[in-house]
Amino acid sequence: MTNDTDEVEYDLLDDLVADARALLGDRRRVVLGITGSPGSGKSTLGEHLAAALADVAVLVGMDGFHLAQEELDRLGRHERKGAPDTFDALGYVNLLRRLRAADEDVVYAPRFDRDLEEPIACAVPVRRDVRLVITEGNYLLVDQPGWSQVSELLDACWYVDPGEDVRIERLIARHVGHGRSVDEARERSLGTDQRNAEVIGLTRSRADRVVVVPPSTSDASGRHHHPDPLT
């Protein structure tokens, strides 16, 4: 990773796809990180890139390393689900090391099931011939125990920033979509989620690129509107 942060707009999706592909050069495998605060749209961007680059890329989410609900209950961290210490950070680091090595026929990554609110093991196969691993999550650039090892395993990391008003509006809509009342969704978004967002926001300057999401391309549901056919 470099420390020279540049900014591009998210609605220039074709350019982002081209830039992601250009990272490959003649390298056997590249790991591209996508980070940002809750509701920023990093998952959406990761999905778009993986779809556009399906011939060479696979998307692996950090959220697959959420601690199971049973373990969060045992640790008394249920109400803080999503905070840095509610993930298996070192498990994620070890997966990234295996993915960077690219010396196994297939590496199975977990994914997070939002309907079950639980991680599902061995759900994402990454075969040896995959050249671009796109990994997205909140804490890719956070300088905390465990997490601080992530950045050195990324070839580049992009930070998605839609602006705070758009991000929070989208986050509230997401929580409502998952069954919370509007009041509960707002309390969560401005409480636990906001505390996590403040930690993540401090990492913005560490990214290689800030992907700016113009307000006109987003709505409260998290959908993006631009002419690219991938959407």
C-alpha cells in the first residue's frame, strides 16, 4: 500500500473497474481492500467490482469473521455487535495471508448471512487461478491489536465516503429493512454504529484512494443510480 490518497467519484464506475484491473499488472495475485464506515456503500462497490471482473476476481467480506451470536452473548458484547472486538480479527488476518500466498488449490472463506445474522464457514471458494481478491470491511485500516496487521496484507485499499448525511440516512433504512422500528434504527445508527464510524473515519487518510459517492447517486436504501449497466 502507498500513503498517497487520491479521490475519485463513485459514479465513474467504469474507471474504478479499469483501475482495479490495472492493479494486476503481471502479478500472480493482488488483494484490494475496500473500507468505510457502516452504510458507506463499500459492500455495494465490492459487489460491482467483483461482478465486472468476474473473469479474474472474487469478493471476500470481513464480516464473515463476526463472532457467532452465542459467543457474543457469552462475552457480554451482544449490544456492541459490529465493534472491533466482536470479530475474529486474527482469523481474518490468517485468511488474508493464505489468500496472498496463492499456493493452495482452493481456499474457503466465510461469509456473513444477514438474514441469519451469523457467519457461514467455507462459503466462498477462492481458487488458485483467481488473480484479484477484493476484500471489504470496516476495520481494514484500523490501528488496533489484530487489525493493524491487515493493511500490510493489502496491495491497495480504497475508502468509500458518501458523506455523513447520506451514510446515516442509508444506515437507518438498512436497519428498518432488517426489522427494527424507525426509532430503534435511529438509536442504533447514532449510537453503537456511530461510535464505530468515528473509529473508522480516522483511517480515511491511510487509504490509497477515497471513493466519493455524490449525493445524487444514492438514496436511503443504499442503491446507487448511474448509467453503468452493472447496476
